[in-house]
Amino acid sequence: MMKFKTAIFDLDGTLLNTLEDLSDAVNYALKQKAYPLRTMEEVRCFIGNGIEMLIRRAVPPETEEKDMLDTLSIFRDYYRTHVRIKTQPFEGIPEAIDELKNQGFALAVVSNKSHGETEALVREFFGDAITISLGRLPDFPKKPAPNGVLRVLTALGADADSAVYIGDSDVDVATAKNAGLFSIGVTWGYRDKAVLADAGADCIVDTPKELLSLFLQEHQ
């Protein structure tokens, strides 16, 4: 593993445990439509490809497009005002982010969560330790398209050879590959180690402390 200067993170399942708030919002929307509710484990498996896909997976299979879009709208309205009721950083993440920043790494976030929610959560929990946060924008390809990562690299004045993308899912591994970045999979999020390994992650870590050690060893 070469020495990196830039670390770009996924948000949900990597830096923040958003599962409970997402699950609550999904079930609120489903309840308004009188659809069967979903377990937290089901919602965990539905996360990773953006909010629209989350709702498409959550509604009953026979749901018509109009009703799916209505459910999506209900979800968005509810989640917008309940985005951080139970959401918190994973244990050890704030300390790891602060140490990486103190050691001179450039830090950024690229997420499939809406841009406004991504910026608000990153600012709330990490302040100015993370330089750039980019979420889903209208008419902007979502991950695993590399556009967001490449846009962030340009904004930071960084290059792919000295950057790494870190995430908890196969979508994140594919995003890294599509952008030409080294990929680090983390196992404390919404997918297990086998999924990350099957996706071809270049490296897999089990704790934020292990992730931090990996960077600091390479930085020496």
C-alpha cells in the first residue's frame, strides 16, 4: 500500500450510524400508505444506492410507480426534519477523523445521501475537520459512478494516485474502482466482510482504530 495524502469517505455506515433514523423514516412513510412495515435488518440491506432505491426496495413488489413516488415524497419530507434524532458517529470515528486531520491528511465525504443532509450532518459531527462534503445533487450521477469522487479530487487539488476511498459497501468499492482509487472497506457498517471481499476491496479494516493505524503507518 502506497502513501496516501487524501482520504474520501462514504457517510452512512462508514462515518455515521444512520440506520435507526432511516428505518424510522421508511416505516413512517410505509405506514402512511398502509404498506407492511420493514424491520431494521431489512432497511439495512436496502441502503447503499440512494434514497429512491431504498424506497423502491421497501415498498411491496407490486407497488405502482405513482404510489412508490408518493411514498418517496413522504419519506423525504419526514427524514428531512428527523435526520439526526438517533444518528451518531460510530465509536472511535471522531477521534480518528481528528487525528487524520492533525496529521495533515485532506479529508472529504462523497455520499448518495442528499447534498443538503450530507453537508448538515458532516458539519454537525465533524466541523471543519472534513474539508469538502458532497451529497447527491439533481442530475448528478450517484455512486458507483465516479463523478462525485473526481469532482472532490479536483476541488482539493489532489490526484487519484494519492487518494483512497473508504466505505462499508460493495457500492463504495465499485465507486473507488471506477474513480481509479485504492479502496478500503470497513466492516462496522451495513454490509459484512464477505460482501466487501467479493466486491474486490483492496483492504478491509474492522475498527476505526485499525483504519487510523493503517494511515499513520503509511504516513511515517
